Amino acid sequence: MSNDEKYQALRVTFDEGVARVVIDNPPVNVLGAALMLELRDLLTVLKDDDTVRVIVFESADPEFFIAHVDMSGTAEAFAPLAAGLPDGVNVFQALGEQLRNQPQVTIVKLAGLARGGGAEFVAAADVSFAAIGRAGLGQVEALMGIVPGGGATQYVRARMSRNRALEVVLGADLFDAETAERYGWVNRALPADELDPFVDRLARNIAALPDGVIAAAKKAIVADDLAEGLVREDAAWAGLFARPAAMQLISGGVTHGAQTREGERDLEALLRGLKD
């Protein structure tokens, strides 16, 4: 069964209790308002579908999972995301919180790069697995004169020690799969040719568990309550985002090649070069 007709940037298929979601938003899977709306709609639809027990997210692009939030996006473009927004979260945090609270087990298969909002999506999923030599994670917001505003300060801190979380946020480097595993950012780093069969086996095994087991496990192993931290993050992000320096760095990044395939391959160097 396929759900391709409903979405422009998602390819969704279902098989034996597993929903497989392929993100396909060329050229680099930027997390723009349209993709965010599709992801939120899909999660809303699947929340009440008791035939789906596991959701696996992957990318159609072997180089990029989700690049980051659209740096050229306007307030007007993201305005539709504010409709029905839960209390205490901004439009970017809302996606991560919806993913974190999904009744199904959510799995990210990370075979390419994920920065900013893309890395936040990875950290918001229940479990994630990364391909050695191909996957990369980074919170690059500091290089734009801001801090993460889509949950990363809380999600990363929940997965690793404070000193490592500060390294991630303020160092603003790209982390390879093996380092991300060591820090706790992903569950495992796997050889690239083993990623697909490993995730497929895990998803099928979880989906085949007896009725009630997944719900009981997610109820017993409850997600951290990050409400206060998300409010603090939003205030910190909004305060910096309003400053002229942030706007200059973000627009300068787009002008110099961010959101193109070439620019995104070493986005950190591109953004650092704006200060030269």
C-alpha cells in the first residue's frame, strides 16, 4: 500500500506493521515549511492508525538526510505551521515534540548528512542508526549567530553529558557516525552496507511483537519532560534571531552557496568563511 499521492516530498509505504517514509525534497532535503507541514500531517494521521507499529525515516538522497531548516524561509511561509500549535513550543519545536510523543516506535536510518533542524529530527526519534563514512550530524546554528531553536539544546542534552552537549552546540562541527555513537547522539554506527538490513530487521522484529508490548514499553520508558527547557530554548533562540548579525549571517550563507549541493557538503567551512 502506498500513500505517495497525498504528499509531494514524502514517499510512504506500508508493510506488515512498518511505515517506511522516504524524504525526497531536492536539492538537499531542506526542512522548509511545506516539508514540515507534510511531516506533521503524516505523524497526525499515523498516530491513530493501530495497524502501524513502527515508522522508519530515510532519505531518497544518499548524501543528505535533512539538510536543516530553510535558511531562505520567511515568517509568512512558516505561519501556517502555527495553526493548532501546542502551548509552550514554537513551530520548529512542535515537529520534534510530535515525533518524540508518537505512539509508534520511530527509527531514523541516517545514511547522509543532517544538520540543524535535520539533526534535531534525528535526535527526536526514538532510535537512530548511522552509516560509517557517510553519515554526519551537526548543530551549525552558532555559526549563524543563533542557538538551536527546534529542540536541539534539550534533545542533545538528554542524550549526552552537558560538556558534550556544549561541544555540539558551540563547537558547531560536523560529527561522524562513530563519534556520534560514542557521544550517545545515535544508537549505533554501522558499516554503510549493513545499515539497511539492520534497520529492516529491527523494524520488522518490533512490529511483530505481541499486541500491547510496544505501548507498555513506551509507557514504562517514558520520554523526558522537556517543557521548561524548550521554553528557555525558544527565548534564547528568539533573542539572538532578532539581532542584525544573525540575519546577515543567514542571508550571507544562502548567497554564498548554502542549500546547494556543493555548499552543503562543507557547510561549516562556508559559514565560518563569512567572518573572513
